Amino acid sequence: MQTTDRTHRRISERRRRPWAVAPVVLVLLSSALVGSLVTTAAAAFPSKLLPSSGVYFGARVGPRGSESSKEALERVESRIGRKFAIDHQYYQWDADLPTAQQRWDVDNGRIPFVNWNAGKGSGYVRWSAIANGSQDAWIRERADAFKAFASPIYLTFHHEPEDDLSRFGTAADFAAAFRHIVTVFRSRNVTNVAFVWTMMAWSFNPRSGRDASSYYPGDSYIDFVGGDGYNWYPGRPGDKWNSFQAIFDPINAFAIAHHKPWMVVEYGAQEDPAVPGRKAQWLRDALATAQSWPSLKSLMYFDMVKVYRWDTDSSSSSMSAYRTIASDPYAKPGSGGGTNPHPPTPTPRPTPTPTPTPGPGAPTITNNLDFGPAGANIVAGQARPPATAFTQVGVTGGASLRFDTTHRRGTYSAKHVLLPGDNSYYGWTGTRRLWYGHVYLWLSSLPSGDLRLIRGASSGTLRCAIDVMSDGTIRVMDSANHPFIRTLASVRTGQWVRLEWMVDHARGVVQVRLFNSSSSSPTEVATSGSGNSIGYSANEFQYGRSGDQSFAVTFWTDDPALSTSGYPAP
């Protein structure tokens, strides 16, 4: 994705392209064979640029406000608890490369990735002009500067050329220009650079009508195949939700066929306002898919707000998923050191989290409690500006929802104990079509029968329910009292368990997520298909409806336990 003023034009052009992902023919090779091919291809560039296992974890982080590129990178690094292995930066043809940014990267244990475009601040250089030698004096100067830089560095020339044919030339011109730059660098004995050929993932897809190979400089002129790919839903009209695997599978096949290692140079996804947490799951799925591709050697996220919200902190759940990738042993540190300079600190569970950043079109209700002394009842149903979700909470039955600071989870916590035979609950009434919530649950033993944790109703009629079963699994029931979801994982007794849930009653979709104790990743994520009966027309949700259960269960709630503003993050 370009970071110049051409971005809006490019995205406008892409809107005219269908994004139907066709099945691709996968090239099946054993891991051992792929490894041998990659090792052979790696001989032309410094070994530090090829991780011995896993991938280098990198990003292009866009500055915000008055931030510098360095400050932007450090902002995200502070949130994920580690340094990036690769810092991806973009430059015009007349930039004095390498820059101080690349030296700073190396000094801080990162590998620089330089994206060198043929455009200029006041014009551009045609690819044919580069290929015919008219730019050789400048190319030699840059080659000598890269050589003097000495440290290993990735260099890509004019990424995504297929979008720039109208100004810069033909596919053949691009391939010739790429070959010429490599030839000049080699003639100057530049040995610390790995050349990355970077195309749009779409161009490798058989349905695109493009031929990525027509831009290919040739096996002997590139060290890595690179690809930029995005899940454009819902921002670009007509696009469908696409998985990381569907987007990048064709590039993986191309790289294997050419015996080359490859890099995800840019990737990104937007939030789905109809399914909170969907972007987060997309990122987790991307990690799992990447681990199945042994020839893949880097993951560089496009962490920017550029027309759409690609940024990793577009929601708290997205940032949490990105931390999961960052902390995985598969995501290697850079060449500056053999260990992670900033190892991530495990996040204890259960932990209160800030109100998530709403996705586009999401409501902004938050859940601020009316504070009181420890042991005091929560003031519910009291109109108090600004209006909050808890102004609509009511407590029914013999129990109370009380402030408790002994086992505080963050700024405040509330405790509700359901005793045997107590049919009490606390509930929330609203009119949104999307409902989200979480509860911290402690069970000293599993129930002898079904324990109804959450009940959604409309005019007194059951619309959906979430139960703990006698074996500890979680079950979701629809309005006909039929099981809609049954988790494989079980709730553990004798420790805190976090249950998160989402109901979209307009589409009939429900999702539950389980977290055990201090785990930073869900034990299980269970998502239903669509069904007209789940949560249909629900206008009230209730926590805790124990009925005649013969044991006590304790719930803790904190912001945002009941919400329409989005999933709380782990």
C-alpha cells in the first residue's frame, strides 16, 4: 500500500476490481524439501536476513499527529512489549538512502526494510529510463551508500508496480529496471543487501486477470518474493471477508515454484462492525496459517490509518491478538541480538480492560458504576449524566450486586453471589441489535445440572441462553431451546474463568470465548453460523439465574461487563 498522495487514487481504482477469491492449486512440498530450497536460494545475501526458523516480525507503523517515524514505532513496541525485528519504511527515488532511520534501526536491534519508489516529490522517473542506464550515476551513488552502511538490509524496488503502469511504463519495463538496479549494485560489490520483489497478492490470483510473472525480473535477480495483501471488507464496496490464507496462498505457491523464500511485506484487516472481535480472530488465524508455510520468512503488518483503519489498535481485541503474534516464539527478533530485547510481560487473568475502541458505526455506551463504599449496594437504574449502560441495570431476587474492594479487579468491582435455590439475577435492558458482555466466574464444583449464566429475552420470551453444563462445557441455546453451540473446552473449577460473549440477533450469530485463569489467549472461541432464532428481537439480558441449583456460584463484573460497545479485550 502506497503511503504517498496516490493512495486515494489507488484505492479508488481497486474498488472497481472484484475480490472473489478463487480456489488455487497448491504446490505441495514437504517441509524438508522447502527448507532445502530456501537454504539454496539464501546464498546470495547475508545469512542474518533469513531466520533459521519462524519469521521475522515487522511492521510499517504510521506516525500519528506530530510523531516521528521513530516515535511511532516505539509507541507500538511499548504496547506489544517487544521490539520489531523489521522496520518497514518508504522512500522516493531521490531520497538520500540509507537514512538515519536505518542506522537507528540497526543500533536498536532491528533489520531495516527500505521500499524505494521511482516517484519523486516533483515528478517521477520512468522505468525504461532506469533500465537504459540514464540513471546510473544516481544508482551507483546509492549502491555505494548501501555498501558503506555495511549492515544487512532488505531493499525492494517500486513495490506494487501493477498499479503504476499509466505513469511509469509497462510490466516489461519494470522487470528490466529491477534487473538493472541489481546489476549496478552487484557491479559495486554490494553484499549486504537482499533484493525483495514485491507485488500485490491479488496479482497472483488466477481470477485477477493479471499475470504477476510478467513483472518478474527472474530468479537470479531476486532474493525474496514479497507480497502485499489486505482483507478489504467492509470498507471497499462489494468486497467479501477474506482470510489471510485465501489472500496469500497464491504467493506461497509462486515462491515455492521458484525455489524462493518469501515475505509478507504488507498485510492488514479492518474491523467488522457487525462481528466484534472478528479482526482479532483474523490476526490469530493469520499466525496459524503462517506457521504452516515453511518458506515464509517475514510478517510485516501495515499499522496505519490510511483511508481505512488498518491499525492494530482499532480495537482492544485487535491489539490483544497482535500481542499474541508478537509474543509467539514463531515471531523472531531481529539481527541485532539473539534474544528479544523487550520480552513481553504475561498479562494476568482476570484483568479489567479499558473500554474497547468502537469500530465504524458501533455505539459508544460504556459502563461506569455509581461509586460507593465497599459492601454498599450498587445504585442501579439511576439516571446520571452521562448516560451509561449501568443506568439500566436492575437487580432482582434475594441477592444484591455490591461493591467489593477485597478482590478488586481494577478501579472497581462488583460481586453477586447466587445461593442455592436463589432465582435472583441482575439484568440490562436495551434496544441494540448487537450485545456484548463478559463475566468472571468462580465455581468450586461443577453443577449437577444446567447452570444458566446468561439469559436473553424479549417480552418475557426466551431468545437465547448461555449455560454451564455438568461437564463444564458452555452451551448456547436458541429461542426454541435447541443447542446452538457447545464448546469443547470446559470451565475449570477452583480458579477464575472469564467468559466473553456476543449476540447479533439481527443476523442470528453468536460467539463465546473462554479464558482460564491467567491465560492471555482464549481456551476456545466458538462461533455459530447464522440462524434466525438466536437472540431474535432480544431486548433484555440477564446475568445469573441459578434456579434450584444446589451450590453457590460467584460472578464478578467490571467495565464493560454488559455492553453494546464491543468485545472487552483479554
